[in-house]
Amino acid sequence: MEKQTAVEWLEEQLFELRNPTLNQIEILKKAKEMEKEQIVDAFEQGDYTSRGFEDVTSEEYYNINFKSE
């Protein structure tokens, strides 16, 4: 099941309100990159061996659970 991040939620809200400016789109893109780094770092620091992620890299974990593209 794919999860929605806070930045993805914010992006949806901005697009519902009005057409975002190019600057806002760039800010959202940077926020998504930062959030991805935080998720990957948290995975690398955690112990997921008892949760079925023994053979999954942090990048794969992110793609499985959060990648929406």
C-alpha cells in the first residue's frame, strides 16, 4: 500500500486552490527531495529485519512505500 507523505498532501492542496507558480513548483520539488532523503536516512538507521525488509535497500523501501511517480 502506497503512503502519502506530508509534502504530497501539501502539493495536492496547492493544486486544488489555484495554479501554482513556477517558484512554488520548484519549492515543492525541493521539499520532496528533502523528505525522501529523510525517509531513506531513517530506514538506514532503523532495524527492519523483523518486518520483512531484510533484503531491501533504503532506496527500494522508499520506492515501495512512497514513490508516486
